[in-house]
Amino acid sequence: MGSSSEKPQLIIDGKRIDGRAFDELRPIEMEVGVLKNADGSAIVAFGNTRVLAAVYGPREVMPKHVALADRAVIRCRYRMLSFSAEERKSPAPSRREIELSKVIREALEPAIMSELFPRTTIDIFIEVLNADGGTRTTGITAAALALADAGVPMRDLVAGVAVGKVDGKLVLDINKVEDMYGEADMPVAAMPSLGRITLLQLNGVLTHEEFVEALALALKGIRKIYELQKEALRKKYVTTEEA
Ligand code: CDP
């Protein structure tokens, strides 16, 4: 991102710029099945970051030559809508969006039982409606819900969150200001039940000890997010009598 403005103080009286404790997630909202025409969909908000995910498939591959004989092709497009950021974003796909589409796909792929659907495609669309940090991890969290909502067989859900180092402290679920002015940010996604990490990126520098602590903090957040994901799915699929 980059900004010429002066760095604000990110920790004040032991609290973060938005009043959170170091290990506190932003207020989270999740809703499954929000689009009628998609096979599966979900909307997820972490604070002011709000992302919509839609899944289509398994369906016939177009164009046909990209089909795979032994599994479904998984395609993913991450996009930030023009009005999602403070500065209008060009609708043309940026390098960043192309890269994020790939890393998000790779974060979701291990969870999808694509071998059950040879010669088909599963298309995942992630639309960032409002961006305030952590859009890739929110996108992964929403897409996993949309896949489950589409009835795609999965080994586990995938949940994600970014940890950052701000004013020398490790903090969970960074917002845009913390991302911009912090010393490091580390997005992580995992399959919580299987304990498998599917995305780990690090921008900035952490010591070995900080890295270990940051990863533990991210996984603690991911377990909480996973509980909320299950709750959101139950809300759509389990009737009150069954619950
Ligand atoms: O969103 P995420 O943290 O996964 O990715 P990032 O590239 O580290 O971007 C951090 C934040 O910068 C985003 O969440 C947006 O709030 C903001 N951003 C923006 O406003 N305009 C862009 N073209 C890219 C990012």
C-alpha cells in the first residue's frame, strides 16, 4: 500500500488503536446462503472488512480442454470492488488480485475432495465489498462456508486470520491501519480440525520466537473463527428442533 502520512501510535495504554486487546478478534458476522443463483454463498465481516463469496459447481468445464481426468478443476477469482477501498480501485484485475486469487485457491484446495468430481469445475468468486485489512483471510473464511453451502464434500473447513507486529507487540486480526504502519503482518489459514496449515505468508521481519508466538496466536484465532463458521452453517441447515 504505502503512505506518506506519519505513522500513528498503534498501542495506547496497552490497547490497540480500535480499543481491542492484543489477542482480540474484530466483531465477526457470518451468514450462509445469501445468493439464490449460486450453488453456495456466504458473507463474512471482520470489523469493517466485508467479503462475499459465491461457489458454482461442480459443473461442466468451459472451455473443455482445461478439464482434468482425475479431479475437478478449482478456479478462484478474488476481486476488490471499485468502491471497496478509500481510493477507488480500477476494475481491471491488478497483479495483487491475480496473486491473491492463486494463494486463496491454494489455501482452499487441500480441503476440497476434488477427486470425487473428475472432468468438472468448481468456481469460487470472492468479492471484497469493503476493505479494512485482512481481505484474503476473510475471503478464505467466506469461501470455505460457500463451498460447504454448495454441498461440496470437504475434508474440513478452512478459516483464516492475520497476525501483525505493531509497536513491538504481536496482535491478532490486524486492521488496515495496523497492516499499513505495523512492522510485520502474517496471514495464516488452516483446516482447524485436521490441524493443517494451508496458507502462511509473512510480510516484514519477526524473530524466531516471535514467529512461533505469532503462529500460536493465529491458530487460537482460527479455532474461534471455526466455531463461528460451524454456527453459521448450523443456523442455515439445522432446524431448532434438531439443534
Ligand atoms: O487485505 P489483505 O490484508 O489480505 O491484503 P493486503 O494487500 O495486505 O492489504 C491490506 C489492506 O490494504 C486491504 O485489506 C485494504 O484495506 C487495503 N488496500 C486498499 O485499500 N487498496 C488496495 N488496492 C489494496 C489494499
